[in-house]
Amino acid sequence: MEKKNCKIRLKAIQKMGKDVETTNQEYIGELAEKEDKRYLTYKRGSEEGDISCLLTFDRRSMSLTQRGAMNSKMNVFPGKKTEYIYSTPMGNLNLSIFTREYQVSDFENKIKLVIDYDLLTGGEAIRISMNIEIEYV
């Protein structure tokens, strides 16, 4: 499985009621393809320590696995509700997401993913829109 170096740009917009928060992050990673699946690996830092991330995706669905200072596995299936456990040094959170939209677009030297979902925490849902751009370097 050949790996390609890439730059990852992630823009996330979180809306809860009238509050809106936008974050922009950049990472360096590697992208590999096997059959119709793609595997993107990268590391990100947090206050608790480094986290290794694996984003597995195809045209139908996506999963994000995080290991290290924080552990979780989130699955994205358009039109479906999925459960996941977000494990931190402070304890575990049981969360659900409902995926409104999921799109993958291929370009000559990059891939764009658009994910729009509701994070269900028991109270008011948090709507999250993510744009992930993976550019070959």
C-alpha cells in the first residue's frame, strides 16, 4: 500500500443555540488507498498529550479513530444516528451523532470531505460542520 505525504486543513463550525465557534487546524499526514477505502493518518497535540488519528473513508461513510491522550472512534453514516465513547483521563463520555450530510470530492491534487452532523449530548444538540481538505505534497 503506497503512502503519499499530504497537508490536512480542517475547518469546523460548531453551533449551539446562538453560540457559534469556528476552528481552523492544519496537520501533516500520510494518505494510503486500498481497494475503494482511503486511510489518512496524522498526529495532533492536545493539553493532555499527543493523539494519533486515523481517518478511514470512502464515498459512503467515514470513521475517525483517535488514540493516545484521548481515545475515541466516531462513525459517520449519512442519515443515521451512531453511538461512540469519548475516553479522556477525566473519564468516559457516551455520545451520539446524527449525520446530516457527508460528501467526498476528488480533485487533481486534493480531496475534500464535507461532514455536517449533530452531536447529541442529552441536552441541546450541537450542530457541527466540518470541511477537511487533503492536499498532496
